[in-house]
Amino acid sequence: MNAGTLEHWLQKIESVHHREIDMGLERVREVLQRLGLAAPDYPVILVGGTNGKGSCVAMLHSILSQQGYRVGAYTSPHLVRYNERIRLAQRLASDTQLVAAFESIDQARGDIPLTYFEFGTLAAVKLFHDEAMDVAVMEVGMGGRLDAVNALVPLGVLLTNVGLDHQTWLGHTREQIGREKAGIFRRGVAAVCADPAVPESVLAAARDNGADLALVNRDYTWRVEGERWRWQFGEQSASLPAPALAGEFQLGNAAAVITLLSMLGRSLPVSRQSMERGLIQLSLPGRLQVISESPLRLVDVAHNVESVSELAAYLRKLDRKGKTIAVCGMLRDKPVEQALALMAQQVDEWYFGSIHDKRGATARQLARVLQRTAPGLPPSQVREFDSVREAWRSAIGRQKPDDVVLAFGSFYSVGDILSLY
């Protein structure tokens, strides 16, 4: 393989550290120092939480871009191409830019072992500097307190919610996980939490860290008003258009974003017009994304209890005349049984696909879990395939005009399907 290609570098950065995940900030801080980027010359907004992070990053990027700022955005994981993780204003980072960033980081790190995620985080910080971004919006990868992104000092932070995910690393209760996620709070820094049932550990972290915290239903509210929705924050109020992402839960994400931008108004002024245009014109692959309107085909990366619950709620409200056919591939370390149980009442036929990754579940394993979860389901309504792509192709091949085909369960699954288009 050509040593100058992005593929070569992605393989290399996977092998630099002997662990896939190694929580801690010391290594990243040291390499940032060596790169001269310990205090970047642009403000940073951090977005943490269990679900909705990608949506909030997309909203912030869209609104701030409408205002005329050059906005860098960093998210993970990617769906089809690694380049999706780093957005430089209105385009994705190119292979050439990523390779140059990785080369600089590799030289600067010396003998410091960096994880795959740490390499990516450092590449984003460097490219935002090299490409003269006015502001960077960065998604916290996992947790918060010890996540590589938290090595940066933010202008503002947004915590979407606290759910049960990555429990091996973050803890087994919402209180434990909340404590880790609230580690992105800073003294005097504007912070928003959109979780309506906020854990006490998050409130305690905000008090201990001295964060300027705004809570949903305490400091700001939102409600649906016909085709629009109303946001209220203190004396500020606005009627806004629904964001161009499916699902009513996106209004909660939008309200948190608007609240944070209002709190940052002196440093990052944003007009009401930019907020409206930004909500209308945003896009985000893989989140209740419509592949085809007629017949209806959708994909969604929902893979934990909270996100699958939202997906099931969306299906309940959907006007469906035909069958709902689910294409599903999941990782073994996700709450497979709970996810399938949540969807069982909404799905008529199941097409399971194996994910060929060391963490991936096979189609047979998923089918067996479903049999335990929904023992009355006829075997004829469950099919198994060697891959999610095969499952998708078969499902849409059998789909009738009034049927709905929905793929969910993992970024891997949705990415494989989107690569077909």
C-alpha cells in the first residue's frame, strides 16, 4: 500500500497504541503543546451526551455558517468515509489534508502512543487552525471528563442527555455516566443540558466546576405551535421553524442549540434570521434519513435504548398502510435484547445482517435474541443474511408500494447501506 495514502495512515494510526481506547488527557495535551495548539486561535464549542450529539453539531455548524462564520466541525464515527469526521466550512477534509495532518502529528508525538481517536482529534484541531476556521464545534467521542476532545478549553458546552451506553468505560448507572459526561463543564463557561431528567451528578458537577448551566424546563422551555415551535429562555422568546431532521425529539436538540447560542451572543453573535435559515437548511446523513419517498425507505443509526425508543415512537406516529420491514445489524456490546424488544411491536418482518467486525453480532445471534424477546413471532417473518447490504437488497426487493423498509442498529449498518447510494 502506498505510504502516502489516507488508507495507509488510517491503518497506521490504528496500530500506534496497543489499546483501542485509553482514557486520559495527558498524551493529547502534550502533543497539542508540541504542535503549538494547546490554546487554539479559534473558540471551541464542545457537544457531549449519549444521543443527539451529531444532530446538535450539525445544527450549530449550519446556523453559525449562515451567520457567515467559517465553521469547523468534528464528529465520530463516520458512515462511509473517514473524511466525514472533519468538516472545514462547507466541505469535508480532503485525503491530502488528512495525510498532512497525520504526518505532522506523528512527527510531533515522538514516542507518545496515541489512539486512533486521539489522532483524529488532533488532526481536527490542526486542520481548523491551518484552514483559518472562525469557530470549531467538536463532538465528544465517549464520556467527557477523560475524552481527548476535553483537552481543549471551550467557549461553551452542550450536554444533550445521559443514557446507558459505553457502560464498560463510564459506569453502570445514569448517575455514574452523568458524572463522566459533565466533566466537560468549566468554571464560568456557558453550559446547556437538554436532559429533562438530569442526573444529580450532572448538577453537582456544574456546581463543583462553577459552570454557568442552563437546564431545560428550568431555565429554558420549548413547545410545538402548529407547524413551528416556540422557544423561551428568560425574557427571550422566538417562534422558529422545525429543523430539517425527522423526529419531534429534534426540537429538544434545537432548543438546546438556540439556548447555547443565546448564552454565547457576546462572543458569537447570531441573528434570528441565521437561526431560522440554519435550522431549515441543515442535513445530517444517517439520522432518520429518507432514501426513497415512494416506497418509503429510511435508515437510522439508533443503537442504544434511548435512540431506539425515539425510533419506535417515530414509527408509531407514522401513517403506515402496509408492512414495516426492519433491516438490522448490531454490535454485540450494545443492548441488543432491549433494542429489539422496543421495536418488536412496530415491525412486521425482520431482515438481520451480520456485521463482520470483532464486536459485530451475526444475523443468527440477532435472530435468536428476537426469538426470546418475541416468542410468538412466526419464523417466516425472520430472515438471516451474511451482511447488512444483502439484507437491505432483499428487503427492498420484496417491498410493496405501501410497505416501509427501515434499517437501524449501528453506524456500521447504515454506513454499509449508504455506500450503495
